[in-house]
Amino acid sequence: MNKILKGTALLAGVVLLLAGCKQHSEKKEEVATEMQKDTLWYQENYRPQFHFSPIAHWMNDPNGLVYNDGIYHLFYQYYPKDIVWGPMHWGHATSNDLIHWEHKPIALYPDSLGYIFSGSAVVDKNNTTGFAKNGETPLVAIYTYHDPVGAEKGTNTYQTQGIAYSLDNGDTWSTYENNPVIGNEGQKDFRDPKVFWYEKGNYWVLSLVAGDHAQLYKSQDLKSWKLMSTFGQGYGDHGGVWECPDLFKMKVEGTTEERWVLFISINPGGPNSGSATQYFVGDFDGEKFTTTQKGAKWVDHGTDDYAGVTYNNTPNGERIFLGWMSNWNYGQKVPTKTWRSAMTLPRDLKLTKINKQYYLESYPIKAFHTIVEDGVASSTKIAANEIFSKSFEKLNQSVVSFTTQNKNFKINLKNNKGDVMTFVADGDRHDFYIDRSKSGIVDFEKDFSDHLHHMNIADLSTNEYEVKLVIDVASVELFLNKGQYVMTDIMFPQSPYTSIEVLNTSNETMQINNLKIQPVKSIW
């Protein structure tokens, strides 16, 4: 990922490499940390209660998202020594439903080739690698090596691609002895491999990013790779470095049509400042990805959904997305003390066609509703320029939802400290925006609150649509019309929000139907 190496982090990384990472002692230390589940565990200020976050220390990108033998694996960029970015490891957690998580020991440690940056994992069902000797099914991780010494010297070859494998469904890992499997001929920012099995061609396909474009490779065995094509010049936004590609096929909802979708994260250059993830819809012929889409479309228009990728090998072919719920503009400065950052909710993706344009929709997976408590549905009318308000003690750990045809309204989340998190629908301008300038603690970074976060909703595909807010202590995920439009923002209120207001800013009566405020159970 795109970071500025601090001097202390570089020194720590060199020591790590020279000492061979001291893996045995670190693993013991980590396991001991994980066992400290006392009464304060996961009760710190701003700790999310139903989003994944590490027990302690720094976390960023989701990595190696893969399902195998009843288990969903979540690996992630992790620094186990501090709450800021440092020498990267792969942290590890598992789940059988993508909602409840079990923390596992660190999977991959820095070694003599460098830090372990972002990547992916696959199930090598046919043992194309030959790693299995006794009938096992290998899990293979493909990741970027980042050599901090080479980076400090200013070379352009400090990032390469390596692999590791597990023969016990992710519990233990062995590094491939002939790494790197993809060398670097002089491309700065050469990273984040995402791999899938291409059935039609009977080979593996790998996408990675090189500066401001993507490269596609093929392999029969995950060890020897051949460059097939590149993509990027003249397409999408290029306001920052491209990162975390993901290429996959989807069926267009309600049709037999199939298209290919390519994710490209970018930092900076997002639609509302900082980091964000753009996507392209097109075709893949086994070698090249092509599209007629020139401009960027965004997976999430908020400021806090980055480096998101999808799961490999899902049970029924679902396309399930997970992103890092923060932003490089301020991710290392947010006011948490023992850990930093969380993941978004896992989301089901759908590809739709509206007004001859393709759109990616995302919505919380069905399993999320197993921890959402029942709520009593109600309907209400709000006169022009009037306010509907409701107090709810558990608002900061809840789902708020309703349907309406009104295109002009405002939602405020409020607490007893005077903090307000505001969501505004401006139908006249086809705009929906979030204002967190008065949401609580905002002074840790100017960019956190000095502008509104906008999303154009001109193609809203129905008159009556759903508004859903998923609120988890220090984050809100907004879904409009079952995920046609999505915004994710974090916030840090001085005390929990306990009341909600809906203001009708139109000149007509606003009808709200099926209004629910539903508490969400903690997963910890």
C-alpha cells in the first residue's frame, strides 16, 4: 500500500529482517495477548461492536479473502507493535458466517525479502503448485514483498511478488523457497496481487498494479508467471497511485448477460478526498480487460471504505466484498488508543443496468440480520419544513431504516454533548451528502471535517426507495435503495448518539413508511 516510511518504522523493519523476525517468540507473545479477554476487552471508547477490528495495534487493508472447508478467512495488513503503520505482517481471523470472528495467530511475518504487503489467497484444488504431498488441498497466499532498504535507497525494484502455502486450512504457513515469483524490472509501486482460476483457459490469472495502471499475468502453477496485458491509460481517475485490483465476472441482475468488473483503489484521488475504490465494467477475453467506460464509478462514495476486495471460492459463487473502514488522510491520527481501524460490514455485490449504464450495488450480507434485533415498524407524515424526532438509547449500535418518495430531507444523529452527524438529501441537485463537521471530536486532522462528502444520485431507479443507516459506535454505513448508492463515514462523538431527527426540507408533506430502529447485538 501507499505509505510514507517513517524513520522509526524503517529501522524497526531492518532489525526485523536481520533478526529473521524472531517468529517463535512473537507468536508466543501474540497468543498471550489474544488470551487476555478480561472484562474490558472490546469495551474501549469508540470500539465497534459488530464490525471486525483487531484486538490491539494497527490494521489496514483486507488481504487473502478466501473461503475453504466451511471457513471464511480474513487476513489483513497488521503491525503488532504500535497503533500506527509499521513493518507489515498478515494478521488472521476466521469465521463461519462472516459476522462472528475468531482471532488467529499472525499468518505471515516479514522475512529477508521484505515486509508482507497486500495480496490474495486461493484454494489450489488441483494441487497445481505441487505443494501437497499427501492429498491435502493447499491454500496459497500471493502477496507483495516490500524491501525497506531498497525503498530507502530510492531504487525502483523494491517491491516483488511472493507466495506462501498452508496445508492445514490456514493454521500454519510455509514460505515458498524460490520467492519472488514475479520480479521487478524497475516499476515503482508494483504490488497488491489478486488471483483467480480462469476456468475457460484452465490457468490462473493475476492482476496487480504498477504505478497508475494494472497488469494481468497468467500461470499454470502459481509459481511461473507471464505478463499478458495492461489496463489503465485513459480510463478512470489517476489522481494518485493505483492499488488493490480485483477482477471478477458477474451476471447482470434479471438477465443472462455476464460482464467483468475490475476494482482499482486509488490514493489519493477519491471523490471526497483521500483514498477510495473505483470500478470498471467491461469484458475479459482471457488476456485483456476492455471497457467502454472512461470515467470512474465508485464502490462507495464515503471517505472510509478503501482497499476493498472480494472473496474467492465462496460456497455458492456469491461476490462478497470487504473494505478497510478508514482513509489515509487521517487513518493514523484517529482518537483510538489501543487499536486503529475496523473493516466494513461484509457486503453482497450485484451488477445492475440502469438507463443503459452498469452499476455495482452493495448491501449487507443476509447473515448480518441474525444479530439485528426486531423492531416495530411505523409510518409517519412530516409536514413541510417540520421535524420528526425520536430518542433511542441504543442508537449508536443500531440499524435505522425507512422508505420514502421525498427527495429533500435531512437526518441528524445527536447526543447530549451537542454533537450532530448530518445526512442531507437534496433532490433538486440530485445530491446526497454527509456533514460530520460537528459530529464530535474532529480536530485531530483538518481534512477530517473541513468539507462535505457528496454523492450524485441522479440515476436513483425508483420513486419510493429505502434509506438505511447502519450505526456502530464510531461509523455509519449509508445504503440508499438497497445499495444502489453507498456512503461510509467514521465519526467520533463525545458521547453516544441517543436521538434522531428527520427534517422535511421540501414544500410538500413527507411520507415515511416502514420506519424501524433496531438494536444490533455485539459480536464480541
